[in-house]
Amino acid sequence: MRVDVLENVELLIFLGHEDEKFLKDIIQAFKEPSQWLYPFHLGRAEDLVIIDEKLKVISVEENKPSGALPYYAWIPEDKSLVWNAPEDYDRFFSSIYGTYHRVNTFYTLQNGVREFNAVKAKLFEKGGFPLKPTAEAYEFPVVKVNDTKIPLILVKIGG
């Protein structure tokens, strides 16, 4: 049997929710893996995740000009799914480089079969964002991680 393993992967997951207690419960759950019923995984059950760094709670800054994103990211096509999207988001999305995909989000069970909801998105392969026709940078919420300012394209995926 052959098992593929990714090592030394840096995965940044940003969660936001209007209910502060809900977020505190999630943070607490990540801090206590011994309380988990099943191992944490992304995607398939065999895609296990080992958290070897402490969970960091960071604050989002107001929208700022964003020239580059130093990580790969899924960027949704539908502006209504993007929290704090710039008014000309459609132009931004059509201008960024990336491959089109349908990304599964949540599913419901229909007669014992998983029916997935999918979001149309581009996989942005890190680097510079396009500029507006006025040569200004698009503005997105920003976080500071390890002295790097990262623009966030926060997606609304839940109910």
C-alpha cells in the first residue's frame, strides 16, 4: 500500500463568526485535541492534520490597499460570498490569474448520499494582485502574520 504524506506544510485557516462564544468554543476545541472524538482532518478521513504550533488569535485590520498575496488561495467568483468585497470585485476576479474550480463547501445527506454545495472559484497561485484601471491597488481586510501583511478574501460559506 502506498500512502502520500505532505510534510512541513504551512496552512493558514482564518475563521470568523458574528457569535463570539461560537469562536471561543472553536478555539478551545483546537487547544484540547485529547477531547476530540476523531482525529482532525481536512477533506478525506485519511488526510489527518497534526497541529504542531499554538493556535494564534489575530485581529483583522480595516480594508487596506493589497498588492500581493504570499500564499495560494481559493478566491470565489460570486461577490455576494465575499465579506467586505470592493465594489469592483467582478473586475478584480476576472483580472486575477488562476485556474477555475468548483470547490465543495457543505453537504447534506439525501437518501444516504452526500449532496455537496459547490462554490465557483479560482485557485490563485500567490503573487501580485492586478491593479485597478486607475493604477490603484484593490483594498481587502488585512492581517499581520509573522511580520507579513496578508490580504484576506473572506468567504461566507455557512448557513
